[in-house]
Amino acid sequence: MNQMKLSKSLSNLLEKKEHQMANETFLTEEALIKEVCRRIRVARSYWDAHNNRACRHEREKALQLYHTLTKEQKDRIPQVLRVWLRYRSEKYFGSTRTEPGSKKRQKACMQKAKGKSQKVKIDN
């Protein structure tokens, strides 16, 4: 029973994803530019709200669409948005950064937690 529900929900998700991809590939030039701007603005709003996971996700979508644009189309995107997408967000979400939840970070957090738990308060 659960397996059937799972397969149904999985197929629904795949259909939605295919539908979204089909819609994005058939956008007109003007609509594509608007969509890129919208996604960058959404990513920036997530960034301002300190929601890094959602920001990373929207930024990746915006970059995918941005790379499909021609040079002339890229010039029509406001400079503030282009700068944020290419430089500022690259600093925090670029390939040089460690992935969220990486083992190195988890190890450091575990050691930090261990150090706190070993401290014992001594009453005099």
C-alpha cells in the first residue's frame, strides 16, 4: 500500500518536473529575461532572509537560465542583478565552497560539542 502511494507521488513529481522543463524551454526572449530576473530577485530575497538552502536552489535555476541567454539578452538584465548572481553569490555558493553538511564540517561540529560536554563545573 505504502509502496503504491510512493510510486504515485514519485510519478506525479516527475510529471510536474517535465512540465516545468517544457515551459522553461519554450519561453519567448522577453519572458526568458523576465524569468531570469525574477529568479535572481527570489534568490536575493532568500539570501536576505538567511535561507541558504533555498537561495542556493534558486540561484542554480537562475544560472541555468542565465547561461542560455545571448550576450545582448544578458545586457538587458539589470547590472545589480548580474553582479549579485556572478560575483557575490559565487563567493558563498561557488564551486570553491564546501558542500552543506560536508563531513569536514560535521567533524568540526562534533569536536566542538564534545569539548562542551566534557567541561564540568566545580563548586567550591
